[in-house]
Amino acid sequence: MKYRLIFLLIIFSVAALPSFVNAQANYEDVVYLKNGSIIHGTIIEQVPNESIKIKTADGNIFVYKMDEISKLTKEEKTSTTPARHRGRDAKDTATRKQHGYTNITELNFATDAGSSGSTTTTNSSGAIIGSSNFGGITDNVSLGLTTINGYLVLPYFSFGAGVGIHVYKGLALIPLFLDLRGNFLDKRTTPFVSLGIGYSYTVQQIASAPIKTAKNETYDKGGFLLNPSLGVKFFVVPKMALNLSIGYRYQKVQLYNNNYTYTSSYMQSNYESHTLGFFNLKFGFTF
């Protein structure tokens, strides 16, 4: 009787083993990240309170710190999520920055799109008493370089402060500006909009503190800066993207009349206000 019971237990265990194995095979580890991503696969390594390593069904391996993880579970596989797709979202998320510090460095190419302002100053008799280099500035393209340090809020919005240089013919401006950017999609490729708003200085302005009187000032000055743009961003390697955009750069300047002869009657006439309107193309990197 005793041996018969043992024999029946063995038969039952062998019969139940395939069902148990199959049940285990129908379950997988699921990692829920705080940024909203969900990764399906098998946890192959776990360091308590530090990190986990998960391997997806298509062979990709990802490592996440515990403070990035919202929840760890084991769930039944569903037919609506084919194995070949379970790692796709995880792979896509791993190749783009989701939040945190960001740097945007861009080259700028711009051409005149309708600048305004006079190029000479005359007295009450119509005689020319001075002229600026405004015409020369708008006859050529502008080249520039800017870098922005900021913070990415989730994958959709970033803000930061930027500095750079915009070079025109006969004029170089150093812009200091606030940069606001919005991404339309949480994908490796996404269109975006940006807005730069600030003030530009000439090198002479920065070097000429404290402020001098109008009579002694003999240099060009910068002014208000506004630069809206529309572009596309593509993550080519983990945590780095290429970005290309087109926009319009609105720039106020005050140009000194280098042929001006000072008299008390024209104390305030040695500067001319101009608006530089340039279409600009920007190409750069987001880190």
C-alpha cells in the first residue's frame, strides 16, 4: 500500500510538470518606469536597492536604477503583445533622454529677410552728417554659434539659458537669451518648436563698462532679440540627438555714425536704430 501511494505521487508529479512549466512560460517580468515606459522581459540580475538588469524577448538588455522604477511585477503574457514587439518600447526609450540636464549646441546660418532702417543721418538742411554700416550688414549672410544649458521636463518640454555669437559683415553680437522648447512626440524622431528671447551685446559694449556719456561713445550697440523656430529632432545614439530647424531672427541694433561730427545741436544723433530681420537655419546637437 505504501509503495502504491509513492508510485501514484510520482505519476501525478510527472503529469503535472508540463502544466507547471507551461504556466511559468506564460509569465514574464514587467518593469514599470517612473517616466511611463513599461518593459517586458526576464530579470537576469538584481542588485538589492541599487539596480536591475532585464532581458527582453528580442534579446535587448537594459539596466535601470531602482530610483527610476515605479513597480516590478510578474504578469501573464498576452497574445496582443507579440514577443518580437515586447522590447520595442524599451529600446526606443533607452535611445532618447527623458528628463534632466540638457545641452543644445547649434550652428546658425542666416540671410536677410527684410531688415529696416536708414543708412545715413542728415541735418535740417539735408546735409549728410554721418553714415553707418547698416547696408553692408544686410548685404551678406550671418554666421553664428550658440550653446544652451537647461533642463528637460519629461520628454516634452525644456527650458534653459543660452549664449553665443552672431557675426554679420562689420558687426558681431553676443546674445544672452532664454530658450524654451516643446517636443510634439515622445519618440526617437519628433518635430519641435523653440523660442529664444533675450538681448544681444556688442563686444565694445561689454568692454566699455561703466557706461560712458553719449558724447564719448563711439561703438555699435545691440538690443532686443527674438528667435522663434520650427524643426525636427532625431536621436541617433543613446542620449544624443541631431536637430535641424528654420526660423526668423528679429534683432534690434543701434549703429554708430562713424563720420559724425559732434555738435551740441546733434548730441543724440550719433546713433541710428535698426531692425535686423533674418531667416535662419540652425543645425546642432542635443545632449
